[in-house]
Amino acid sequence: MKGIRLLLIGLLILALGPGIGCAKKTIRSDSPVYTPSRVEPGPAETRPEAAAPDKTAALEKEKKLAEESLREESLREKALREKALQEEAARREAAAREAASKTVSLEPVFFDFDQWSIREDQKEVMAKNSQWLKSNPNVKVRLEGHCDERGTAEYNLALGQKRAEGVKSFLEGLGISNQRMATISYGEERPLDPGHNEEAWAKNRRVDIVPAK
């Protein structure tokens, strides 16, 4: 009996063996095989392109040149404004001097023969001159010394200078700044009266006070 059972089991195994193999094979063939899906590459993301180093340096250089140009232009405009102001001030000063010269009331100062000290009768004239100068503080004057024709040219030049310096010192004593006064001597070269007598000589011994231009 036992032998028969083993025989039957063997036959049963033989009979089922191909089916089992086919089932296994079928199972393997029916199972879906996983294949990773291939992702197609999309369009590359666009990013702003970084400026090249040479281009950046060129831009910086242009910026600096523009700033320097603006600074130079500003300095030029400032210089032109200052120059215009100076020229305007000079024009006003010249106009003031010209107006003063048209209304000037400065009288000449006369001297005795071979003298350079201020005579008593001329001190009142000097006082009037100083008052006019005080009323016109922007006017500068030139003190011109003169002599009569007697004496040498060199002596008269020196005498005329002493007379001009004497008037300057006297006006300083009356409150006129020496910065407003310049002196010069013409000696006998510019006579007021061309005569050759005492009357003419008395007119020629003088100091003229004239506005300086």
C-alpha cells in the first residue's frame, strides 16, 4: 500500500508540474515591468546675463568721466560768475570816479617862492578839499606838484615833489587816508600861466588835486 501511495504522489507531481511552471511563467509575463518614465528636458530657464567684467569697467569709467566733466563745468561757471562780478564792480567804481570827476570841487594849493609848507591863506582851501574827499570816500586822488620856471629842472622836480608830499601830509592830518593819495612832480613842465612875470609864477607854484582814474 505504501508503495502505491508514493507512486500516486509521484504521478500527481508529474501531472501538476507543467501547470505550475506555466503558472509561474504566466505570472512573470503578465506582471507589468516598471520602466522609469523619461522626462524630456524643458526649455532652459532664462536668467539675466551677468555683465562681463570689461563692460562693467567701461561703464564705471564713463560714469567717472561724466562726473568729472560736470565738476569742471561747475568750476568754469563759478569762475565766469566771479569774473562777471569783478568786472561789474570795476565798472561801477569807474562810473563813480567819472561822476565824481565831473562834479569835482577840489581846488589847487598855492605856495610861496622856493617853499613847500602850506600857507595860512591856503589852509582853508585844504579844509574844503578834505571835506569833499570825505563826502566822496571812493575817490582816490593824485597830488601833482608844480613850480615856476626859475631854477634848474632837477631842482624844480624835487621842489614839486616836496610840495605834493606836504599837501598829502596835511590832508592826512585832516583825516584823509594816505591810501587814497598818490604824489607826482612835474616841476616846471606844466605851467598854469605861460607868462614870465611874478603874477604868472605865483599861479605856477602849486599842487593840483585831481581824481585818479
